[in-house]
Amino acid sequence: MIDNFKTLAGLTLAEAATRLDAELPKDAYKAVPGAADLTDIDPNYMRKTFNEVFGMCGIGWGYRYDAHDLRVEIENRPRSSGGTRKVHMATLLRLIFWYKLADAQGAETLCEIEASGGSENDVEAYAMKGAITNALGNAASNIGFQESVYLGKRSHKTVGGGKSSPAPKPAPAKTEVPVAEAKTSAEFMVSIGKRAGKTLSEIYAEGEEGAKAIQFYTTMATGGNAGKEALRNAAISFLAQHNGHIPQSVAA
């Protein structure tokens, strides 16, 4: 029976699930750059939580990947102040996140979750590190890490006793073009965050911040929301058409 299993830290699966979704300190949550209505979680707290739930990294949990699956592309992008900058776009095609459980007799079971991720940065090493962290976060979402954030029940605006900000005023009326019906992904209209009401091509035209927002859409957790899944798919298609880079992400 599944109820007989515990983590190597001694937690039952029910206790582990509760701890994984427990509210973290306020500084663990921050707004996603270019998408102020979306919340990012400090990955250092993710690793800290795993150590507490599963046991020390390398013993109770860990991850692995093949170096050949970590790929980096370089693109020159215009700066808002003029000139160009070199951007390193890293994609990790396959990462295996693992953790161990033990039954009542102490026999251990290895559990594995496959995920992928992407990141970009002016510094290649940071882009590569970001892709690994992004893939690990995608895997962690499948076992309920900060599930309340992905379900929209917790955010950087509400933690620490805060209250949600007033709902933003609706964007000017436009006819939304579903991704399945749009002539190109560039026509897909965003319906969440501060850029609601804009198409992907309009957001991309904003320059560096717009590109960051679209990059985020490609790897954001959807929580099974059909609208978010459509946005993620459209963003992946859009970037593929513009620079050949397709950030990888796991299905919600």
C-alpha cells in the first residue's frame, strides 16, 4: 500500500505533500520580470525544501542529465540604448529528478521524474545553470512543490499576510485569435498579466523586456489551464519562427 511509504527524512507521503506546498518566507516569492502578475519562486528554497522532505541531496533526492542534452545557442539582440548584446540561450532537453521512498521494512524505492527546461542570459554559465534550475522546477511541480502558486491561490502579492492587488482594468476590447485559428503564432493574443490584450508580435516589438516575457511564457506552469497551455504553445512556436530556439517544457 502507498500509505506504507515514507521519505528517507521520515515523512509520510501526506506529510511530504503538505510540506512541499507549505508557504515559504516572503522573500522566496517575486514577480516575474516583464510579467508582474506572475510569480517566480527562489530556487534556493526549492532545494532547501527537498533536503527537509527527502533527506540530504545525493542521498534522499537528486538529479542527473546527459551533457549532450544541454545545448546553447547565441543570438545578437538590439539594446534599447542602441547597439546589440550577445544572448546565450540554453536548453536542457532531458533532466531526471529522483527521490527515494522507504517501505515499512526499510526497502528503498527510487522514484524518477523526467523534465526539460530553458533559460537565457548574457553570461553563458548563468544561462546553463538557469536551464538546469528551470527543468528541476518543472519536475518539482509534478510532485506538488508550491502547488498553490501554480493554481493561482498564492503569489508574491499575497504571502506574508499581504492582500491581492485590485484587479487590473480590462484591456481595450480586441478580438482574441485562438492559436488554432491564427494565421501565425504572432497573431496570438495574450490574456494574462500586464500584457493582456497584446499579440505576441506586439510584445516582441517591445525589445528586451518583451523577449523575456515571451521566453517566460514558453516554460510557465499551466496548472492544466487551457488558456495558459495555448499561450505556452503559441510562444514556443513564435520563438521557433524568429530565432530557431524552442525552449523545452513539460506538460502541466
